[in-house]
Amino acid sequence: MEDKYVEKPWLRTYEIGCIPETFEPYPEITYTENHLYKTTEKYPNELALVQLDYEMTWKELRDKVDRLATALYDMGIRKGDVVASCNTTSIQFAICEFGIPRIGAIHCVLNPIDSLDGIVDKLERTNCETIICMHTNVKERDIIDKIEEAKEKTKLKTIIVSKLEDFSQNPPSHEEEEGVIWLTDLLEKHSPNPPKVEIDVKKDCAQVFFTGGTTGRPKGVMLSHYNLVAHDIKFLGTVMPQTLLSKDDGLLHGFTRVSMMLPISHLYGHEMFRMFISRGFAQLLQSDPRDTKEAVRLAKKYHPLMFMGSPTQYYRLLKEQAEFMEGFGTIFGSGSTALPPATQEEIEEKATSIVMQGYGTSELSGEGVLPTTAVLSAPFLGGKETAGKAFHILDRVLKMPGVIPLLRMGMGLIGRENIAIIGTKALSFLSKNVLATPFGREKELRGTIGLPTVDTTFKVIDEDTGEPIPIPKLVKEGLRGEMCEGGPSAMLGYWPNVGDGLDEDGMIHTGDVIKMDEWGQVYVQDRTKDMINISGYKVYSIELDDMLYGYPGVNEAAVVGIPDPERPGQERVKAFVVPKPEYRGKIKEEDIIKFFRGKVPPYAVPKSVEIRDEELPKTPTEKIFKKQLREEEIEKMKKAGILK
């Protein structure tokens, strides 16, 4: 038994949280059937999606999905054909998400903030002839304009359009226009009876999801029906015991509301969206992720137990909606980029909420490393061991015959809205009176992205030798290396080649440098491309970033390596800092440099610090764009004549 824990230390944490070592065999059914149809059978008339105060039930969502599938089939779309969508977070996206693969077609997800060139590139590579998109201004340009321009440069033949308001309390009427196909017309004219199509769930691609492309040309990640189904089962099964969130009879199944602030055309938002669908969670869809007023309005009306957003969105909420956030009480799911420990503490204290974050890649269908509920509960229950005992007692009680059906009956009598209100109040109380106390902080595990999910194959590669580091050695000696992951949710390959992007073990090399503790908890140290090399010493920029976020008054921070003109081929450390408004003019370069001295080795102390008033550049997914900062600095050095 001990050998098992030495080789896979995360199994000890599984045991504490009542998490099984495997979920195999995974069901071999289609993505649409597993996620949407099964949920609809359980809760046909319950709330599924909210958009502009329009409330859609599960039965209505399935009806629209089946009508789209029928329409596409009648238009000549067949198994293996690519159909793209370019929509904001919306009901329209949901209809495309499950309607396209229903007939064996491949859903190519495009991001509305993609450039024209980016859209053209993706349409060309996938040989896409049909796209479904909406009239929406994103960065002051209508998505439709970009798609129509792209049509002239690609094989695109058919554009199906809609407006966000088509699913609202006051939908607009559409006049017939030559060459324009309205999504609402298609749904009205076609029956909800699509033909049955034979699909090999393990081999047939359901979706092409493009990587961010911040380090080069975006790659098309091919995900099978089996990948998507397996990922969501093992993700949710790692978060909490099956008695709470089982696909079939979990206590919380169908009783939770979630605020979806994230763009679901991006990996993190998409992953959360589809998993909540599979567990019958009602989602409050927000088309504009920057609109904090709308987020607050929806929260006041529907009392979501969970908020899904990025660190940037949470900063914005705390800044623009401070009064509402005070004592809000929710679970903040944070992704897209790492959340510094100091920032996590600030959010939890001001909002009296809990923050959980994980780690995911498109190639693994989403998150392959995440925290368990037992670990998140540790501050409230006195530590991991005590939390484990409590979870085992709860799990045994819930497994007793008739207990879960009886509890679900009682929850049904209380009502979903009242349960949501009770849940947020309870979270606020626990966070304020336990988590935010010195005792709670002592027990809280911050800075980790969690542990490998169930059935995820896992190895760590030495950055210098390229050889795997034995897990016991990695843990015992505190070594670091590149994280590699595989398993049933690992992609088919990069479009269009099956196997492309996977190593001989069927694993993905993530490009993230990590370390691991004795509980199997993973800590991201850096991206391999962001590591700084100084005379053979490795400096992990994320570690310095986290330290800067703990400096009083720092709102944004990034540390990068720039060429050292005095030592060709070497780098030096430069820090970029954006102070909070009330600290502008008060944070000095010399103060930051002095702050690092004695805390890090001399070679890791920044040689220069740039204080900026404006935000640091961001990628389309709202991560700080370190590559751009580095390129800007190199260009300045060249203009100054200190670098050739």
C-alpha cells in the first residue's frame, strides 16, 4: 500500500476525499447523448439556461438542438463534415455545441475576438463550408463582417446568422433577405427528429478546438466523443465523491446554479459549460465578460452557488462592484491563468468566498489537474486528515439505501432558488468566520493547482536531459520538470493527423514546469518558454510574479527575461509593475529591488523595474502577455543601440 502512495502520492489525497482510483470502463456513447439527452430525461422542465432574462428549460434546449441537427442534415451536412460556430457565450453556442456532433459532423469552435486572418486560417485548414454566427460587436466590429470577408478568401459557402436577442424576452422579427439564413428560421422550419448516424465514439472527431497561438500558429486539437465524455466524468469524479455528484444519482445533481461570465469559445469556459450541462446545473449566460453590472444583476436575481471567471474578471468585480462583493458568498472557479496566492486571499476575504483553481489544456479536453473538495474543505474542518474523516462519514451515510432519494425529495420541496440562497449564505458565513481567520489560513493550501485527475497518466521530464524523473525522486528532492499528461481524455491529435502532438506513451508535453508535494499536489513554477536562464541558473518567473503580488499596492505584475547586453547569450531579470490607483507614485523601482534582496538568490533579483500606470498587455484569453513585454523591451534596447 505504501509503495502505491510513493509512486502516486495523489492517491493518498483521493482516499481522503472518497475518490476512486479509476472510473474505467467509460461509457461508449456520443457526446450529445451523454451530456444533453440524459440530463433532459431527468429534468425536462427545470431551468437550463438564462440569457437576457429569457429562461430555457432542458426540454426546450434539446428541442432546439435536434431541430438544428435535422436542418444541417437536410442541408447536406454529413458525418465528418466540419461546421464552424463563432458565437459569444449564449444559447446559440449551446445549440451548436450539441446539434453539430449529433449527426456526426465536427464542431469547429471559433473565437469571436479572432482576427480576420485567424478566422480565414482556421476555415481554410478545416475545409469548412458552413458556419453559424451572430451579429455582435466585439471590439467594435461585428462578427458577421469578419465572416463575410472570410467567405471571399475560403471555401465557406453557407453563413447561418442570429442575434443575441433572438433568445430573449422580446425577440426581434427578421425580414427575409436574399442570401441570409437566419438560425431561428431554420429551427422553426425543421422537425426535432434528426436521423440516427453511426458514430465510432473513440475514433470519430466531435470537435476541433484551436489552441491560443501565443507562441506560434494555433493548432487544431481534435477531440473525440469519447474524449469529451471521459474527461467530464473523471473531472467531476475527482472534485468530489460520487455520492454528491454522480452522473446518475448524485445528491447535488440538478440542484445548482452557476454564473457563467467566461467566454465559452475559450477552453476554460467551454470545459466548465459542458460539464455543468452534464450535471443539470442551470447556467446564467453572460455574453459580455466585461459587464460586471450584468453579473451582479444576475447574481441578485438567481443566487448562483458558483461563479466561473478569470483572475482579471475577479479584479474587475472587486474594483467596480465592491459593495455587492462584500459578503457575497460563493465558490469562485478561477482559470485561464494562475492566480497568485496573495490575490486569492484578497478575493476570499473581501467577498467572503472560496476560490478554487485548476489546470487544463485543450489537448487533454480541459483540466487534468485540479483540487478535491476534501482539500478545499480542510480549512473549515481542521486540516486534510479531519476533512477526510468527515467525508468518509458523509459518504457512508449517503450510500445507505434510500438516503439520497429522500434528501433529494426534501431539497425539491425546499426549491432550487431557496437552496441557492441558503448555500450562498452558508458559504459567506464559513469563509468569514473560519477561512479568513489565522486558523483557517494556516490550514488552507494555496498556490497549488491541485492533483492529477482520476485516470490521468502523468510523468515529469527533466528539462536538461529529456528523461522522466521518477515521481518519488521528484517529491523527495523537490525537483522540477516539464509536466506531461495523457489518459482517456487525451486528444486524437492535431488537425488533421491522428497521433500528431502525442509522444510514444500517448502523452502531451504541456510546456509547464512543475513541482509536487508529498500529497501529490502540483505547483506550476513556470512555462518552459518563460523560464529565465542566467549563467546556467534557472529563474522561474511565476515565483517572482507571486512574490510581487504580495507587495503592498501591486495590482498587476510580470517578470520576464531580457537579453543581457553585457553577457551575450545570457539573460537578466526585468519586472513590470502596475500599482493600484491609490498607490500610484508611491511604489519605486529601488523599493521593489530591495524587496527581493535576501528573498531570492542574487542572480534572480531584478536588474530593473518598470512601473506602469496602464494595464499590462493581455492575450485574447486575458493572460498577461509576457512574450509581448519581452519583444517590446528588445525593440527598445535595439533602438537605444545597446543590443544588435
